[in-house]
Amino acid sequence: MGVNEILIQAIEQSYEGILLTDLDGRIFYANAAVEKISGEPLSSIVNHTIKNMLDGGLLKESTSHVLKKNPLTIYQKISNEKDVFITSSPVYGDDGEIICYIANYRNLTSLNNMFEEHLAYISLNYLELERLRKNLTQTEGLISSSPNMESVKQMIEKIAKTDATVLIQGESGTGKEVVAKNIHTISERKSSAYIQINCGAIPENLIESELFGYEKGAFTGASTSKAGLLEVANNGTVLLDEIGEMPLHLQVKLLRSIQTNEITRVGGTSTKQLNVRYIAATNKDLKQLVKEGKFREDLYYRLNVVQIIVPPLRERKEDIPLLFQHFLEKFNRKYNKNLQVSSGALKLLKEYTWPGNVRQLENVVEQLAILVENTLICEKNLPLEINKQPAYQNNKEAKTLIEVVEEAERAVIGKALGENSSIRKAAKALGISHATLLRKINRYKI
């Protein structure tokens, strides 16, 4: 195949439209791309002038604009509502005379779409870069847009740069553990151990040995020596969760360990030097416990070097839609669903007081992800204490008494689980046994 034939094939198969016009403006050639862009057969274009096409309705006269005269650049809207961009320039012969004009015929709508995609791509890259930059110091898992939570984030970033002891206070379920983990994660100790100790979950007769460890023979059954959790956390961070539950007689030993960064194992005589950063968290009023003689004043002030108060969810309602969407995406992935939430349901969610805070919200979202069969979560799908409407008013078909009771029971159990840190505590609050609650959780798939 010769060069001329290759050239003709290339022009014919070009993605961009190409037009050739004579000196009178009559089109004598158009490639296949022109037909594709215009949606008109080439017979309506070739051998016609611009005036012919305007008269025939192929071009819309009112939309024609000359953007540039050299080369001649025209914006035009064609009959199929597409925007086209035409750039025309003369073709000279060997004698320097103009023999015809060549025009590039572009689909401006397509170009605009490509440009928008390009801008979106740039934007995504920029946002990703910003996210990566911020993640060098930014908090993770604290999803919020409310001013009071933003101040908490700022506190975290300041505190993380130090080894100061921190007391985190807030209602149950507000995210105190997340705050503590963030302090560790963005601190210089991030590559070392992070040990979370729930002072209320360890039996009182075991908590000392769990915290401080024990030597062989320290008590019946101590056949070997064992390092305590404080020792395991050496060079890292310890979260003393529910510090208000710490038995009074152990508070003296804990105070000494925090002050000196030394521990003595149960049954041991020698001390071990540690390098541990202490964070304490509680949902109780420690000042009141001090007044009641249930918490040592000196330990309270030793822990309260820096204080962070995590606000309850009812005081940061702006965060509810963000948190709901975050948990919905999480449980959509877990249960292989594609649920969305209606604006009406979000309105009710924002109006609810959330006594169990973020933990309760997460439990409600998981419950909805399991139970809702449609793709949209509506008001009628919400638990009764949020919807505040009797079950029979939310459904066109009347429900049986058993169905109403089961729905109410499911809602009450969900609320109790959200307001309590363990199933055992939730069972106690509900006035039923641990085994009964477990059975109901399995039955209702909560």
C-alpha cells in the first residue's frame, strides 16, 4: 500500500471529523467521523455549503459563534443537540495559492465530558494526597463535622506529641476508646504495644495479678512466673478503661506505678523499670467518687494531668448522618447489601437523643442492615424508640400481637445493648438472665 493510500485510510478512520471545502465554502469531502458526530448521512453534508445546512436544519443558526479568526474557529450546535467545535485553515498549493480549506470537526460535548473526568481525576488525586498527608498526624475513626468534636481532634494531636497522662471522660458509647487509640497511633510510641485494660471486666481477685504479673509460687496455681499487662505494654501505651471500677485497695499500687513507672509482680520483691504512657477513661464522675470515698483523690489528680471530654452524640447531631453512612457502608460490605437511607429516616435519627451514643447508633445500623429487605431504609424500618410510632400505624397491614411484641422486644434489646458495654450488663439492665438474652439475640439476629 502506497503512502497516499495509507494517508487516505488514516483520514477515513480518524476519530476526529475532517472536512474539506472549496473556495466557495462547498464541502467536497467529509470522513466517517463527521457522520458519526453529526448523526446525519454524508449525503446531507458533502456537496453542501454551511448556508445549505442552516436552511436544512442540520445546523442551528442562533448557536453559531466565531471564537477565533486565524485559524477560523467556530462553535456550533447541531440538530442532535451536540456542541461541535470547528477549526478551519487554508491549504496552499505549490504556487502559494489557496486550493481549499481543511476543517477539524470535533465533538465538544465529548471533549467537555473528558475534561470534567480529567478534573475529577485531578481532584481525587489531590484529595488522596491531602488524606495521606493528614494521616501522618490526623486522627482516624473519629468521624465528625461538629465543632466540639473538632476541638477534641485538636486536643488529641497536641497531647499525642507528649507523654502526659490523660484522663478521657464521657458517657458510655461516645468513643473514648477510639480517642485513646488515636493518641497512641499518632504518637512516637505508635510502633510499640497498645494495651487496653477494662478495669470493670476483670474479676477483683484477678486484677492485681493481671495488671502487675506474678512470680512462681505467689499463690495456688502459680506454677510459673507471668508478666502483667503493664509489663507487656513496656515502651507503649496502656489504656485503663473504666478506671472508676478499679478496686480501692489497688489504687495505691497503681498510683505508685504511674508515678515511678516501676512495677512489682505479685509475690515478687524486686521492681521492674517500665516506660509506659498511661491513659485512663471513665464514664463516671470521678470527683463525685472521690467525695464518696470510692476513688483516691491523689490518683485522680495524677491521672487528670490532661483531660479530654468526649461529648455525647445528642450534643453533636451534625455527626449523626456521617456516622450512620459510615456504619451503613461497613455493614453493607459485611452483609453483602446495597442499602441507602431516606431523608425522612435521617431526620428521625437526628431528632433521637441516643442515650447509648455512637455504640447504640452502630448497633441500630447493623440491626437495620440485617432486617431491612428493600434497598432503602425508611422511617417505618427504624426501631420503635426512634420512630416513636406504633407498629400498626407504620404498616398498611395490621400486625398480630405476637409480631408487635417481638418488634418491641427486638427494639428494647437493641437499645440495652447500645447503652451497655457488655451483654452481661445489658441482661442485668433488662432484668433477665445472661442465657436468656443470648437466646433472644440469636433468635432476632441482633
